[in-house]
Amino acid sequence: MSTIALLGQPNSGKSTVFNQLTGARQHVGNWPGKTVEKKDGSFSYNGTKYNLVDLPGSYALSGNSDEEIITEDFIKSGKADLVCILVDASQLERSMYMVSEFASMGKPAILILNMMDVAEKQNKTIDADLLSSRLGIPVLPFTAAEGKEYGKLKELIVKELSAPHTLSSAPYLASGNGAKDKVSADQLKAESETKFQWVSEILDGVTKTKDEKYSLSKFDRIAIRPVLGKVVTIGIILLAFMVAMIICIPFMSIGSMIPQYTSGPIADALTGWNVHPWLVSIFSLMLPNVVYFSLSMAAFVLGVNLVFGFLEEVGFLARAAYQFDGVLSKIGLQGKAVAPLLMGFGCTIGGSCGTRVMDNWGQKMLAMAAVWAIPCASIWAIVPVISGMFFPAWGTLLICIGILLYIFVMIFLVSKIFGKKLAPIENRTGMIMELPPYHKAHWKHIWKESFFKSSDIFFRALRTVTLISLLFWALSYSGSGKVEDSILYKAGTAIEPVTKFFGMGWRTFMAFLSSAFAKEAVLGVLNSVFVGDNSLLNATFNAKTSGADAGTLSTVMSNAVSSAEALAFMFAVTFNIPCVMALSTTYRESHSLKWTARVAIFYFGSALLLSCIVYHVADLFM
């Protein structure tokens, strides 16, 4: 089976082409031994199947970063029968630098001039035939977001596989392979100048525009201002997240009806058939809620991808990245991370999905780890309730301020602990970019991509969430329905001397454990262990539909729990693992069980340590 490789810079449209060609016939993982995303799939044309590899997006092929090394080695290995090079037609001069580095490899290739619709709106005309004659390879004007042009692309690929072309001209490189040979800075500079000169000669007379002078729009004059621009950017991102929530709420509401209307009838039917109680609880309680959780996750993915896909297509996210790159680069992140970080205040799932805009896998994983430090909306609904049981209103306000301040501490710790591996200091550079012109969004493409991603995450989440739910079910199940008969209770009371050191008794510690499953379950679990009105399973899985009697819970908790323990508990829950759905999303987005586990262990351990510190300090003054 012939192998075609997609080569291009980040945001060149490779992922769009890959998804359009392969559809559901794709596999995403990591390259062996590297924390770099690997995407391969297949497509068929005229009854023949072809293998497609989406090479890591990189700005050069000089072998400096893991992405560049993998891409360069793959191309030089000859594993690709044909390389499709994607360049941004609206910014052709900048995009052609990679072509200058590929030119000396002597591999079969075609050049795809993507985003031709944007170039046309800039009043640019590109002579594709002239460019093809100078390069010696076919050049295809293309708009990846429009599905109607893929027939031409497939036809060209098949034609080139039978009679391949290689670039007829290449810039002269004195050292041959600058980055891997020991060459001086002057030599590297000379090589770069040679490549830019080659690009200039190749493109001479190829691109023409009616607008020789570019002027900033009124919005851009505001968007790039140091202070006002950041305020506007944050406002737009938060507004976008609200719109994403509005989109996903109907789907979540429908999903909530699944356990609400099926749990009872399923339980009655299975009980009537004399099915064992533990099987009844699995099929009537756990599985309907797993479907609901997975549907909620898919709904978040749909809403986030629709809204932020729109913002990315029209060119706004590039402005947001420009505004915050200087701030975020200090912790190893790019400016693009501002969107998922802000989205985290609404939902960690949405924030994790939003990291798809990052340029490489390491940045994406580091951004997801940082998003976990942002307390989601559920936390801001829980903390005031618990705080109000022990502290006056001004005390609750101080606690919320303390949580907000500690967010910055957590993100700093994440960057220090994980940043060295995920975003090595030697590879960190500020963003060098041109602001793309605003252009009309391709809604058909956005809907198609969003639906594909959300449906994919739904079926993947079913498996992951089911496994984690089964584990939690096994720990919290009791045949009598009493908390005291569950494994979780027995384990919790057995290790209470240890949990007491960390500032939590067995009751609050069990609620802390449940917060890693779902933050919404915390009040229900507290009600279950303190008041005894419900089983742990019902308190956890039915957290969305059943609440706790705050008055009764307040009376019981205030008599059994000290103010220091309550304070430690609130901080521990806030900065614990966000929830099982966030855990699943991070795993599915990163394709790395190892790194997801590392982040989860870090947050669980640091939450216990934070609880310990808060408890022992508070105990001195309360």
C-alpha cells in the first residue's frame, strides 16, 4: 500500500486535509519513544487503498526539536512514496521556507497552495503554473475547508505515485545538514540567508496583489494594544465559552434524562427477575450514568469545537495568542494557551479540548496539565455552601480569594515539574507570526469537524469512563446500601490516622476521593456519610439529580468537623483531580496513559499536601 505524507507548518491545514481524507479510518497516538503526536490513517480511491501519515507540524526541517527530527527522519527514510507539502497561499513567502529545506532531500512531492480563498480576498493572484515550472513539481491551488476539491487532490496523488516528480532546484547548502553538523553561527546565518534568497527567486513574479500596502483594521488597533487588547481578548473568549455552553446544554439535558427515566424501570425489571443486587446496581445505576457522562463530554467537545473552530478560522485566536504569548512563555506555554486556560473556569473538559490549537504535543500536554489547576464552575458552586457552614460571609470571600491566588502557584508548579520534559527550555522561543487576515468561516467544514470529534470522543469515553466507574463502583458498593458496608468505608476508617495527618477525617476523606470522580458528588457524599440518607453509589452517580439537605448537613458537620478541617477539605477538593470525565478527556487528547497518570498522581498528591499544610496552619489560629 502506497504511503503519502502530509508536510507543513502548524496551522497550514494538514489536520483538515488528513481528517477529510481519512474520516474515521485513522489512528492517533505518539511516535515510539517520543512525546510527539502521530496520526496515520487510510483512504480509498478507485478501489485502491492508500496509507496517509500526518507528519508533526514544524516550521523547519533542521532537526532542532523532536517534531523536526521525526519529520526529517521520516522523509529521509523513504517510507513516504509521496510528500504533500501544504503552504499558506495567503502568506506564501513565509510558508515557503520549509520547502527550501525539503528541496535538497530529493524526494517525490507535490505542493498544495492551501487557503486560496483567503488569498483571493486579499486581492492576491498566484501563478501556480509559473511556480510549478520553477519548482519542477505539480502545484495545486486548494481550499482544505471545502470538500468539493478533494477529488482533484486524490487524482493528482494517484497520478504522481505512478510518475513522481522531485524539486528541480534547491538552495546551495555548504554544510549539507546545518543543524546536525557542527557549524558556526555565521555558517548557519549564511545558510538561512541562502534559503530566503532561494524563496525570493522562486516566488519572483508568482504572487501579485492590488493592495500593495496593508493597514490594520479598527478592531486590530484595539486587539494588539498591551492592556486594552488583553481585556478585549479575555472578554471575547469568556463570551465564546458561554456560547459553547449554550450549545451543549440541550444535549446535556437530554443526557440527564437517561439515568433519570431509565434507572428505576431497569432496577424494577431486574429485581423482578431475581437478578443479584450488585448486577442491578451496575445496569440500573452505573451504566445509565456512564452514558450520560459520555454524552455530556461529547456535548462539551461539540460546543467548544464549534465556537473555537469559528474563532480560529476567522483569525481571532491568532490575535489572542499574540496578546498573551509574552506572559505565558515565562511558564513554557505559547500564547495560544490563554483560550483553554480561561475555558477551564467553566469546565476542565472544555479547556482540555481547547488545547488542540497548540502547535505541538508537548505544548498541548503542558497546557492540559495547567488547565487542571483551574477550578471549574462546579467548585464555585460547592465551596460557598461548605464555607457558609463554618465561616461568615467575609470568611467565604477570603477563601475564594485564596483559591484564586493559589491557582497561580499551581500553574507555576506544573510548569516547573512538567515543563522541563514537555517544553524543554532550550526549545522555548517566542512566537514569530504574522497576523492572518480576517476571513469568512467555512461553517460546513466547522460542523463536520466538530461532529466528527465529538462522536469520536463519545465512543472512546464510553470505554474509559466505564472502566473507571466500575472501579469506583467496586469500592463504594454495599449490598445493604449502608456506607459502613462498602470497601471505601472500611479502607477510609483503617487509614484515618494517616488522613488525619493530612487534615481530613474518614468522612471528609471519602468525599475528597469522590471529588476525583465528579465534583458535583461532593455534597451528596457528605450528606451520605454524615447524615446517612443515601448510599455512596446513589450520592455519587445521582449527584446531578439529587441534592443534599444543606440545613441538616450543616448542623451535623459543624458538630463533627473543625473549622481547620473544613478549610483544608475545601482546598483539597478544589485542587484534586478535576473529575473522571476530565481524566478521560486528557487521556484521549494526549493519547498517553503515562503522562495522564503522571499529572493525575501529581494533582492527587499535591492536594493532600496542600490539605496538610492548610490544616496544620489553620489549627494554630482556629
